[in-house]
Amino acid sequence: MFTALTSIVGETTPGGLLAQAPAMVAAHGPWGDGVVWPFFLLFPLFWILVIGLFIFIGRRTWRRNHYWAATQGAEGVLRERYARGEIDETEFRQRLEVLRSQPSS
């Protein structure tokens, strides 16, 4: 029993632990028990998600702007010219009537 007690006490002393440290590192590696969660996957995964988010937002914005520009048509151009002061109100109303009286293609 005394030998078992000395072996337990010997392992718990700082000298005993230091003596076993190289063996522990050789057996388990510098990570301890060898159970390592793959944190190295988080960095590329984060950047893949960020780049994917930028692509998603960019494509959505482009589609929305493209759709908006396509729906403007002749009436939108006429409104812009009136807003810039290129045509007066009477000319705007006349041209708007002409545009609305023609069947759209």
C-alpha cells in the first residue's frame, strides 16, 4: 500500500508531472487528448458566406434596378423630361394623352 501511495503522490508532484510531460505530448500531441474540433474550417466558411451574401445582394439589386428601368417606358421618360424642365405642362399633357391613346405593344 505504501508503494501505491508513493506512486500516486509521485505523479501529482510538479516534478512527477514534468517528467511525464514529454511522454504525454508524444502520445497525444500538443492538443491534449487528441480531440480537436476543426476550427480551421470556420475561416473559409465565413468568407464563403460573406462572398455569397455580396453576390446575392448584388444580383438582387441589379434585377430590381433592371426591372424598374424596363417598366419606366415612354411615360417615365416623359415625366423625367417634364421634371427637368425640358417641356412645359401643356406639352407634357398633350404627349401623355397621345401615349395613353395608343395601344401598347
